[in-house]
Amino acid sequence: MHEQHFQDMDRSPGSVGDVLRLIRVSDTTSRSSIARSTGLAPSTASARVDALTALGLVRESGAEGSRGGRRARRLELVADAGFVAAADLGAHHVRIVLTDLAGRIVADTDALEHGTATVPVAAGPRASVAALWDRFVELARDSGLDTARFRGAAISVPAPVSYPGGSIATPSFEPSWHGAVLPELFAEHTDAPVLVENDANLIALAERPGPDRTGTLVAVKLGTRIGSGVLLDGRLHRGVSGAAGEISHTPVDGEAAIGCTCGVPDCLESVASGGAIVARLRAAGRQVSGTSDVLALAAQGDAVVLDELRRAGEHIGRVLSGIVNFCNPSEVVLAGAMSASSVLVATIRGELYRSCLPMVADALDVRASASPRDAGIRGATVLAIDEVLAPARIDELARAAAERSA
Ligand SMILES: [Zn+2]
């Protein structure tokens, strides 16, 4: 197995990597609070902190707050100890963001003046990965980052990704990418981990709820197509092969307006996606070139378009209600271009509250993502940082450092 997700390995409580996790999730961590919350002896807790300091990942600063006598020094992640790259890959556009280890953006191709980065998607995955890697390096240099501090990356793709192998399955953005294993191609350029993940799964990660980010949530990407990701207790639910959450190929009681490679007749995507609405309006003689035209007409109050959006919302809500009843999330978050339609969002919400079990609906919040354009890239950043700072990976680094100094 090539791709090893360290973040999915069970962590050992109180290990060096686990102590780093505690420091990352709380901004009031000290040596004594680590001893208290892990149950480690104070001397052991201190040794863990020393190991992290030696790795350059943690520093002590300021004071935790007075507790009477001595003031405890506050521990914090050294955010600029490294950087990660995140890329959001589409058929026509790629967005690349570099962040420090705290997730603060250092470079963003969408914010550059001539920012639209391109990748030769049609030339195949190997050429595209080489172009992505060149762009990572170029952006890092332009931002004054030391490329030796590159720690890892995550790539968002609009297609199912097999797990744990990382191969892309039946991508609609470029069929020739079927079976491509991007992490292996990146290994020709770097030893650092590069993960690839489905875009809707990354939206789920970006939106993960709860102060300690361990909530349960369903994320739905409503674009030309429909995708969804499920987060259970803070972890992506990928299923045995990575296809979990592919709700869009559930058959619905409607008529397909576009073809779909899934082979399921009248699947949700072929009936109710943005692409299906565009196709249906065109067949009725309307001049619409894409989902942005649909949104513009809806904003003008076009009755036919609003009707289409309501019908699509009912189909989507009904399919989602089964998933929501099953996993009892605190939130359903809608992202993607079509989530800008308040009629679509309101219809999905109404359908969910109508169809779900009252006990499930009472605990449920249905909302559009606050930044639907950024959700995918934010999720890729979260995935990359969680991977490079995964407790199991940090434990490995600490072990190697201890062996070197022995
Ligand atoms: Zn389908």
C-alpha cells in the first residue's frame, strides 16, 4: 500500500505526538496542564515537551495565567516550522494555497493579480502533477518560504477517490484520469506526504463542528454535479473503498435530464444537479450556458427557474433525509455554486425537517456554507496539516531523533 494516512492510525495517549495534538487544540496548554489531562507524571510530560521543542515544533511563551504562585509558561505550536500546500483541482481551473502549520494562508493563487493557475489536465495526471509541483515550489519561493520546510500537501479532486490506495475513480472532469494515483506521482518529486481526497469530503472537513472538531456532519456540494461527504465524530467516513457518501447516484422518482456514468437510471445527479437543471431549461428553449445563468435568473424571480430549483431541492432533501436519519448529524452544510440559491437551500431544509425523524430534526441545523468558494481548499489545508502533524507521524520523528542522539 503506497499511501499511508498517519492521521487515521490510532494514536497512543500521552505520546509525544499526542501531546502536540493537545497543544494544537488548546491555546492554554502548559507542562502542568498536559500532566493533568494525560495522567502522565510531570517529569514525563516535561520530557514530551522537550522532545517537541527539540523538533522545533513547540515553544514556550508568555504566561498561562496566574494560579497563585509560579506562573506556568504557555506552550504553542511553532506555526512557521513548516508549510503545506493545498490544491483544488477542477477541469478548467486550479487554486493553490500555501499555509503555515496553523493554517494561516501565506500564498493564494486566486489572490494573485494574474492568479488563475492552470494545470494541463488533458495532458494526463503525470504532466499535471509535475506542473502542480513546479507551481508549489514557485509560489513558495515568491512568498519567501524555504522550500526545505515543505511538509506535505493535499489535493482536492471532483471525483471519488479510493481508500486507502488513493486512486481516482471515474472522474467526470477528465475521464483519462481514471485509476490515477496522484500520491505515487508526487513521490517522484518529494518525500513529503501528498494526499488526494474527494472535494465533498474536504468540504466536510473544512466545516467540522464542535470546539474540539469532533462533531458529526453531512456536507453536500451542489454544483454542476452533486457530491457529499460524511464526518462521524470528527472523522471522515470513507467506507471500505472510499465511496461512502456518494448519495448522488441514488435513484429518485424523477426524470434524468443528463447522462451519468453510474448506470443507475434516474439517479439524483442526473435529475436534480445544477447540470440537470441547465439541460432541462435548455431543452425548454431557454438561453442558459451554465449554473451561473440559472442563479442569475433565479435572482430575477424567473418563475420557471424557481420551480426547477424547488423540484431539485425536494429530490435532494428526500435523498438526504435517509442519510440524516442514519447518522444523526448536528449539521447539514451545503456548498458549491448552487448553494448560493436561497430557494434551493430553503427547499432542502424544509424537506429535511419534514421527512426526518423529529428526534433527528430537533438536533439538526441545515445551512449554506459561509464561504462556499473556499470550503474545498480549506478542507485540503486541514487534511494536509492533520497529516503532517498526525500523532503517529510525530511519534516517528521523535523516535528517529532520539535514535540519532543516542
Ligand atoms: Zn449517477
